[in-house]
Amino acid sequence: MGLVIALYCDLRWASDAARLSTTFARRGLIAEYGMAWMLPRLVGLPNSLDLLFSARTIEAAEALRMGLVNVVLPQEGFLEKVQENARELASSVSPRSLRVIKRQVYDAIFQSLGEAFEISEREMLASLQSEDFKEGVAHYMEKRTPAFTGK
């Protein structure tokens, strides 16, 4: 179940000791909980079929090469490094920007370039009117830590 849950995360980090497997075919099961839809979008069709058909276990380095994880870190200090990066995102990036960008990226999978472009134009105009944009400019000019509100 852990791999299935990880597929639905925006970012996937693994320790260098991580070992990942789909295991389904070796248990007489099928790809569950949308994995057959999600996995090809992350690692491509050939890698997905390999992982699902064989149910083989892969090391973190191979998961990184195929795009299954974004980052591989040493097991020693792994949790601290992940928490540090989460704090960095939470303190230095506009929650409004993250929310809109996430929606743009996931919606764009099902849009034409023209549709995605039009939406980005509308979203940019809205961003220029947002509190977070004003704060983004102010904190940069004043050389201080941002205080984004998400609005």
C-alpha cells in the first residue's frame, strides 16, 4: 500500500536504503487503487509494465532513474532533511502560488496547449492582484523573510 500512496504525492523522496515493489502479480492480484493509471504517467508505459508484470523489487537509485522518486537521500538523517525541505517550502513559497500551480499541472494533463495557455493568462492576471504577489515583491525588495497569507 505504501507505493500506491506515494504515487499520489506531488513529491516523492526516498532514502538510499529504500526498496520498492508493486508485488501484486506475485500475490495473484491486480494493480489496485488507480496504480495502472498513475504509474504510467510518472514513469512511462514500459517502466510501468515492467514493474507491474514482474512485481520485482527495485532499489532507490533505479526508482530515481525512472522518475518514480524525485530525490534519494542518505538513510542517516533522512527524516530531518525531508522536514527541513518541507519547512523551506512552507516558509518561502506562496501557498496561493503552490495551489494554483498544482491545479495547472494536473489539469494540463487533459488540456490542449491552447487551453493551458489561456488558463495561465487568467491565473497570471489574478496573481498580479493577489496579496501574495504584493508580499512577494515587498519581501524581496526589503530583503526579509516572506509572510505569505495564501490570498
